[in-house]
Amino acid sequence: MNHKISILGGGSWGSALASMLADQGKNVNLWVRSYEQYIEIKENRTNERYLPGIKLSGSLKVSNDIEEIIKDSDILTFAVPTNNIRELLLNIKPLINKDQIFVNLAKGLEENTNFRISEICSQVIPNINYCIISGPSHAEEVIRNIPTAVVCSSSNVEIAKFIQNIFSTPSFRIYTNDDLIGVELGGALKNIIALGAGISDGVGYGDNTKAAIMTRGLYEIAKLGAAMGANIDTFSGLAGVGDLIVTCTSMHSRNRRAGILIGEGYSLSEATSKVGMVVEGVKTTKAAYHLSKTKDVEMPITNEIYNILYLGADVKESSTRLMGRDKKYELEISDFYK
């Protein structure tokens, strides 16, 4: 059966996944909000703002009409920023049916509520058939068929297996993972650490510093994950350390690029404006900062990135505070089992 797959959101990731699946003969429909972008993709098979120099699949169907896209769809895939998902769900709620499967591609925490994306979806649409695809997967490489491995996670393992079978290609390998909390948190929180890695690069620190930020950052991610009910083994996999590595080291990473600019002395608003696309780690930093207080989890790197982004803290003073913290063992088991 050639299931109708509708992808909502014409940014880099939505366009790349849609084009890749269309090239595999899938029945893929891409919805874009902007009429100008719709015309560009339809007539030129390009999306220059998000994927410059790339030709999209000639088999890809594109629409500016969200009702047309959702009608008769078997799979609805969200490729919009985390903080736009609630509004989108509320808008399409009257159009959907109980059998449709929802695939989320975003990686973040909702501002103000501090919700994971599955929590947003369940609140707006109870009993939603939800899963997430996460892991080290820059759109710029996926669309060029560069070998990529990710995970699909759902509270219903059969949904994850179904999407694994539908979305896998010779260059896009999907594993399943039943730890939905861990997969969502790994994808969201690594963006905070990538901001920190970028700030370190921008200020002129070296490889030693970045390695320390990434390693201790992963420890923070795992600590908060454990406090929220995740399986800490998840953070050793693709949705954890895998995504952390690629996001902290690649210039494809919006979060790292924004961090570099902040480290070079640009303000937060200047840095995000120069990146030109949503930097998920910014709002996720605020959400994670508040979650760490609620859950009583010590997250010193996250705290300092929050101080830099939201309180105007000096980067080098933040570094001094991190380096001058009380001496301790590297791995405190009690951090995970309180």
C-alpha cells in the first residue's frame, strides 16, 4: 500500500525528508505556508532559503492548501519549530481523524510550559498516535543521500516499527527506541550544549574546551533525563551522544553557528538574525533551566548558557565560574538515583 505521507513545514528538514522519500517512490505531499515558497518549489524544484543549490525531487507534490494536504493522509509529519506546534495542532484539529499517525521532527521544549513535544500533542489531541524521529541528521546531508542513522520512538512500539518500515531508505537507516522521554530530551537538550560549544569556538577557546563542554553537557542531559523518567542508556545512543556530536561540531548546526556569533560578541538577537532560521536551543535553554530547578537537578553548563542568553553574563566570567566550581568526583551515581 502506498500510504499518503503529508509533511507540514517547508524548512530544510521538512523539504529534505519529503524530497528523499519522494525519490523512493513514496506518495509524499509537502505543505508550505508561504505562497511564494510554494510557487518556487512547484515551478523550480528549489528551496533556496533553506536548501541553497539543491534540486528537490520531481515526484514531490507541494501545496499551499493545508486542508488538501491533510485530507486522506495516513501519516502527518510535523517539520515546524517546537514553539509553533501547538498553534498548528489547534488549527488542524478539526481536519484530522483518529487513525492518522503523527511523526514529529522538531527537537525542543515548549517555552513557558516546559513541555516535551509529545506532551503538547497529547494535551491538544488526546490519544494521538505519536512518534518522533531524532538523531544526527542534518537536512543538508540527508537530501544528498549521505548515509545517516536515526531513531524513531513512540510509547506504542508498533507505531515506531511502522514508521521505521515506511521511512527507511538505502541511505537513511532508522532504529526503534521505546524510551520516548529520553529520545525527546536528548534531541532537545543537545541544542543547549551546541550553543555552548559554539560560544566556546567564538570566544577563541580550543578543542580541549569543546570536549569538556560536550562531555559534561551529556552528563547534565542524562541527569535531567533520569529525573524525568528517561532510560539513561538512551543518551549513549543516536538520540543522545550521536546528535550531540553532530550538533556541536558541524557548521550545518544553527545552534552552534548562533553560539559562535555570541562568543564573537554579537547579541542574542543579532546572532539569531544572522543565522536566519529558528535556533531551537534558545527557548529550550530557558525551559531546561526552569525544569532543572523544578526537578532539583544541578546543570551548571545549562545555567551559565541561560545567564549568557537571558541575563547578559560575560562569556569569560561564565567560564571562570564553571572552572572554579567545588572539586568533585567525575561520576556521581547519586545524581541519577535520588
